[in-house]
Amino acid sequence: MPELPEVEVVRRGLETHLVGRTFDTVDVLHPRAVRGNTEDLAQLLPGKRITGTGRRGKYLWLTLDDGAALVVHLRMSGQMLVGPPGGVQSPHVRIRALLGEVQLDFVDQRTFGMWQYAPFDGEVPAPVAHIARDPFDPHFDLTATARVMRTRRSALKTVLLNQELVSGIGSIYADEAMWAARVKPWRTARALRQRDAVSVLVHARAVMERALAEGGTSFDSLYVNVNGASGYFSRSLNAYGQAGTPCARCGTEIAKRVVGGRSCYFCPVCQVL
């Protein structure tokens, strides 16, 4: 699933290409792509102008000139592709919108993603209100978030994936942050020292910043930015997906273990906390 850096790359692309444009036509080609809507987007969106974009964690949205927002969740395989009309011929197009001379295609092979028209209070749309702030949010409270993490009896990997505690971090960047902070993924969050919990969050932001600079992490064609290009941070991963390769810090082979039903990758020697 695209995590914060990948979703932010898409948001920036939409900001560049769509803000100021008006929906002319919208064709909904699969009903699952608009689940949660009480009105037909094909009737609702035409005539509405895009005034801005936003993101929290793995959610992004387009703000509209009627005061509402179009919330987008890419889920496992969603793509927001912007280009000239007729440029996308994928059989997995779920929604197609025309905005002047630009076409926006929502492509979703696994059909888990969605578009949702929602009320917007100026901070986050209603469907995103339950999601915690992410480490890129200017109001993110690093110390307070670390304290809340340390109240949980679950494994640290599980806590980092809880989007109601801290958003935007998925399996890739959780493993990378724990490797950088030298913390074992199965360590109980409640047993962490405050400084170690803070360190994990600091490293999570740092690794996501580096990933963002490289366009995110792409392992296959399911994640691309708005012009169809892949990200290259997969070449810089130290832990995630690296089982059997030497640790960049100590040379020990990276190992793989299941924690809380999720695979995680770690160094058995230098992740000592």
C-alpha cells in the first residue's frame, strides 16, 4: 500500500496539474470506487472547480469551490493519472474525469481505493477526522505521540501501523525507522524508554523525507506518480524486503519475522533495544 511519501508525491502532482481546473464530465466505471457516497459523483462534480489539495497520512483530497472536498484513498493499488484525453487505456480505470484539456483517470487494479465527496471544515474532510496527525504535519507533537505509544502493550511494529496513533507510516517505513533507531520490531511499545520512542518517530520522518526526495518506493507498477513514473527509494532500503542481504551497518544478514500478522525485516545483531 502506498505510504506517506508515495501519497505526498501524488498530491504534489495533482496540485501542479489540477488546481484551478473545473470538472467537465465524470464517468464512474466501477461502483466500488465511489462507495460511501450518498450522491452520484457523475452528477455532483461537473461544474465544480478544484481550489487546492491536502493530505493527512495516507489520505489525500482535492478541495472544491463549494466548500466540500473530494477525498481519495489509494489503498493497495490506486493510481491518479493525469494526461491528455485518451492517454490511458488501462482495463482497470474505475473513474474517468475530464477537466478542460486534461483527463484524470483513477486506475485501481484491486478495486480497494475510492473517491468520496465529503464535508470539509478547513482542516480535514469528515472521513479523515479519525486519522492521527502524521510526522510531516506542522502541528504533530513528537513528545506527546511518543508518550501515547508507550501506553500500548502491543509490539512496536503494530503500534507504528496504527493510523489513529500516528498516520502515514506503513510496513516499509516502520521497518526502516526501527532499523535506524536500532529497536526490535517485536519489543512491547510500553517497555520503550521515552527517548527510544522519540528516536523511532524522528527516524520515521527522516526516512520518509529521503523517500519523498526519490519519488517514493515502487516495487511494481501498482504505485506510480500522476505521470506514470515510478519512485526509486527501493534502491536505498536498509531493512524492508532485504532478508538474506548484509546489514549496511554491521554486515549480519537481515532477517524476517512475523509480528502481529505482518512481516518485518530487521538486523538480529545491531537492533538491540
